[in-house]
Amino acid sequence: MFENLTEKLQRAFKHLRGQGVLTEENIGEALREIRVALLEADVNLNVVKDLIEHIRAKAVGTEVMTALSPTEQVIKIVHDELLELLGKDTARFKFASRPPTVILMAGLQGSGKTTTSGKLAVWLKKGGHRPMLVSVDVYRPAAREQLKVVAKSTETRIYEGDTKGEAAGTALVERLAKEAKREAMIMGCDTLIVDTAGRLGIDEELMQEMERLKKLLDPQEILFVADSMTGQDAVNSAQDFHRRLSITGVVLTKMDGDARGGAALSIRHVTGQPIKFIGMGEKPDAFEPFHPDRITSRILGHGDMATLLEKAEGALDRKKSEEFAKKALLGDGFTLEDFRDQLKQIKKLGSMESILKMLPSVGPFAGLQQASKSVDEKQFVRLEAIINSMTKQERIKADMINGSRRKRIAAGAGVDVQDVNALLRQYSQMSKMFKQFGKGGMAKQMMRGGMSGMMGGRQKFGR
């Protein structure tokens, strides 16, 4: 979502290349471009003014560090100011000293509260917690049924309660909330996530009901769920909710979409409360804590390798990866079945575009993010279909695949024979590369003793 902002900031930094000293004159044009980039990203006007003045004050007249060029110096200043704006540290989640911890989900209608409640439950379960969900939205048709569907898909306990014969209103909302908290204690659930009603706009009735719920439940967290696609509207709504409820944090949804990023860069400065989580897709696990340092790195085009490594660690099968490494590096029978397994592993990480977006967009990685847009994701499906169309014997011994077999495989996979030929060429090239690597002895050395073994070997040869 920060692609346009990143590109324009990189352009602004180019104006400082070749400068020996940072002065008011040579930094002025760069600051103007930074200002325009931030405003076009829908960052709050007051936030932009403060940010630009802070950058100017720190940059003008500053002696350039011997280890840094003027461009690098300004990038460092912008990095530090963005980090200050977003919050230096990842916000901690508050838990009650005596369970259950109550989490009140607030926000406007359509912001994604119900889906986010389910995602939060999944995140809590990963951390060893036992969450329970309850919907107190008795006004919107099928709202409670929607949370029930979310609870089932995430395998989370839900308190439904009996609402038949009782008029929708604050009295019913309070009864459901009290019963759910009592049920959570009885069932041994240590967290209760309360999905509240939203409105199309801020109104007094909504705020009064939220205030009564806050007093009744004494929640440890009041999370304002905001749709990042709405930009400054999300920021203004968060400010209004905070004024009445003293929210403890913000969840930004649809951060994987085409939002310009203004809400993320403005909301903490305006409300004084941290962004605690971000939603990065539709799936229940597309939800992660908000790391200011990682987001700052993405904005400046430095990528987000930490998140990529975390995703890999959570999604990939370590045992299969190790088995593949042994086969490949030792030249010990790398087959088309192994190739197919690795394709499946890569698909678990998400789309190629989402993976490449986490790599830096500057230096040796420049252009990869742009190239990711032209990657045909269906190609992975075709490759897997071709391999699945082979017999087990053919997958293990690719040399036996002659012309007639290639025609049969192509027909079975619904592709052209040329596609089968291209896959087999690719596989052959990879096999040769792995065998050459293995013949050199380096792979075996690495498998036995790692880098220390390699260094020891060098010392022996040097004697």
C-alpha cells in the first residue's frame, strides 16, 4: 500500500545526491517533494506540517557524518521521524491479572469488526490463549449470525445467548455482555472478544451504548477497527471514538489493498494511541501485530525481511525443507516430486507479488517489486498440474519421458507439449546445478560442519 509514497520519497532523495553539505537551499526542493508525497498519500495536513518542520530542523545545518552521504543523512532523519510518528516500539497487548481479559471491538459499520474479531481470536490461540467470541450487535440483520460463521471457520468458542422475544436495545446488549463474561469464566476462556454494533456515522446513541458497555465490562482493551481505505475519514472517526471511550489501540484493516497509507501515518499522531494490529487479507491468519520499524522500512523502500522470515517459519515445513536441502546439495536424487513439493511450499507463503514486496526496492533488489506485477501466478498451477499428470515412475526418473509420454502428460494437464518441454528443461538445469555444487565437495562440507568445517578444511590445505 505504500508503493506510490515509496517511489516519490526515493525521487525526493535524488535531489541531494552529489551535495557535500546539507543547506536550506539544497534541502528545500527535497522537502517540497516529501511534503507533496505525504499529502498525496492522504496523510493528515497537521501531521505533514509537523513532520516536515522536524525534518528541516534536524537536516539544515547538520554536518554530514563521514560515513554517510547527504542523501543517506536525510534518509536517516526521515526514518527516525517516521518511526517517531508511528511509535518507536511494537505496542503491547494488555491482559487482565484475573481472567477473562475483555476486548471491546469498536468502529463504524463496514470497517471489518466482525472479521477482525475472528482474526484476533486466531492470533490469541497461536499465543496459547483460549478466546471466546460474543456479538452484542442486536440491530443489524444477520450480524450475530455472521460472527457465528466466523467462529466456526476459526474453530473458536462463541456465546450466542437467547434473544428471542426481547426487543433490540441497550438492555438486551448489556444482558448478552454480562452473560458472555460469566460464561467465559465458567468455560475457562481467558479472553472475551466483544463484537459491538457499528453505525454508518458517529451518533449519540451509539456512543452512549459503548460507554455503558465500557462501564459494565471494564475492558482491558478497547480496539478501534478502521478501514485503511477510507483514509482521513478513518482518522477522524478514531479521534471521535477516543474522545468518548479512551480507546487503547487501533486495528487497520485492508492494509493489503490500494490504500495510500495516510491513515497508518496519521492515526497515532491524532489520537495519541498506537496501532496494535493490521489486517493483510481475507484469510483468518492474515493478521499481524503492527511493527513501526518494519513499516518505516517498507515506506523507505528497504523491505521487510523480518516479516518475510516470520511468514516462512510459520508456513513452511521445516522437515521437508531440510530433506530437500540434503537431496539437492548432496546431488542425491533430486526428483520432479521434490520440485513439486517446493512449488507447494512457495505457494504457502502467498502470492509472488506479496513475497517480492517485502524485499528492498533499492540497491540490488531494485526492480523486483515492479517485476512482481508481471509474474503469472497461474504458472505455478500449470507446473504442478504437469507434474501431477506424470506417473510416479516418471516423476522419479525424468529421463524416461520420451515424445509419446510428453504428449500424454500435456493432454492430461491441459497444456501444450511445449509447456512440458519447458518444465523438463528447467528441471534438468536445476539438477545439473545441484550436482555441480555437490561434486565440488562444498555441499558435503557444509552439511557436516557448517562454516567452521569449511574454515578448518582451508587451514589444513594451507599447511
